[in-house]
Amino acid sequence: MEIITGVDALQAKTLGWRREGLEVGFVPTMGFLHRGHTSLMDLARPRCDRLVVSIFVNPLQFGPGEDLDRYPRDPGGDAAKCDAAGVDVLFIPDDFYPPDFTTSVDVAEVSLGLCGGKRPGHFKGVTTVVSRLFGLVQPTLAVFGEKDYQQLAVIRRMVRDLAMPITIVGGPLVRDDDGLALSSRNAYLSAEQRARGLSLSRALNAMAAAAAAGERDVAALKALGAGLIEADRLDYLELVDAESLAPIERLERPGRALAAGFFGPTRLIDNVSVNVAVNVAASPG
Ligand code: AMP
């Protein structure tokens, strides 16, 4: 595996591959890698000829007072994990943005609610960095995790709207054995905060179970989930249309339950799919 730190060197490498007709896969990350990240590499690896992973803690997607300055880092461990996953190039940029960088990419609608509502400017930072990364890596395929379900929807919309010739693949959310969604930020949690953090997945799963048992009223499902979450501060708990992320009142189509909350100073997010109950009595035959 080659480690590249310069933007020009990276682009020269990937343009060379593309001229040879090679399919380039890409997994962008902020590092401190765990099984959630490597699962995306495992998804990409058989679908491309060359695989690039980036590690860049992008200042544009952090708000004032967020954890940009203390985001966990482990470059040595990350490189070993990428190497083991069969990554060809690990891109860890030194100077990522030109000093006079002024362009931004902003996807409306799907980035407005949920995390976008609570972290103003966050998705604009994400779509801007991902656009520049796409320009540098020239991927034919890029993999993003369903852990960040809204981010995946925003990226899909950006790629469609801007006609970027890139296949976006979503990877399933990977959890720890106890059910906590794997996240680099879990490293911040005390044992007590982590135990309460588990209430996010417990609440979302309870909503999914109630829906599977026939409950279609979204307000009732949300009340059920909200009663189970043990956050110090709940940012949001929503049940939305799984595709458009638009608010719904009744569950008539596949839905997605998403939650974000603070456990101490640490903000955790989680989501599960919520499917309408199969009405056996109404099925034909
Ligand atoms: P991050 O390093 O947090 O920016 O995440 C980089 C990529 O890994 C994003 O596409 C995330 O959605 C994905 N990811 C992070 N955690 C998980 C997880 N537990 N399961 C699946 N994908 C994940």
C-alpha cells in the first residue's frame, strides 16, 4: 500500500489509473478506523481494480464548539487496517484546500432536517469536501455507510444533481457486540455514558418492533422510542420516509427511524429501518 500526502501526487496517480481503463473505488473517512470503516473497504474491494481510502478531518463540516480539535487520531493503526483490507492508496493530505479556496457545494431539501437542522452548515461542509475528494480521486465507485444515513442520502442527491459519473454504494451500519453503533467518537465515552448510549439502538429497535407488530401511527412510535432514550440531551428522534427523508404521519411505505443525542459532551447518532407490518389477512391468495 502506498501512502500519499500531496493532492497533486494523488490526482496524477488516479488519472493514470483511469487512462489505463481501471475502475477506481473510494472510501472517504475521518480516520480512527474501526470495523464500520473496514466493512466499506470490504464492499468496495471486489468491485474495483484500485481502491483509495482517504483520512481527512474536514474542518468545514464541524461547527463552533464541536470536537474538531480533539477528534481521535491513530495514523499508524489506520494504515495497518487499510493495508490489511487491500487498499492500494491511503491518502492523508497535508494541505487539502488551496489557500484561496472559495467554492462550496450545498444540497438543499434532504440536508435540511435531522442532523442538518441541528448542525447548520454541516452537510455543506460534507458535500464540499466530498466534491473536492471526488475531483482528486476520480472514482468510478464510492462507498458510504448507512451509519450516517442522511449523509448517504445527501451524497446520492449531489451525485445525481451534478451528474457525477460515480456509483454510490451504501454499506450497512456495523454495531459492536452490545448493539452500540460503531463510531470513532465512542472513544470519548465513559462506561456509564456508553451504557446509556445503548438506549439509542434499544429505542429505535423498539419502534421497529412495534411497527412490525402493526403500529402505523408515527407519533405513537416516536413517543414509544422517546420514552426509552437515556440521553443527557436528545437532539432529535424522527421517523421519516426511508428514501426522501421527508416527515410522515403514518407508516405506509418503508421508513427510517433516526436519533441523535448527547451522552455527556459526546453526540451519538443511530438509525434503523422501520418496515410496515405485512398484513397477512389482506394478502391475495
Ligand atoms: P467517518 O470517519 O465517521 O467520517 O466515516 C467514514 C465513513 O464510514 C462514512 O461513510 C460513515 O458512514 C462510515 N461509517 C462510520 N461508522 C460506521 C458504522 N458503524 N457502520 C457502517 N459505516 C460506518
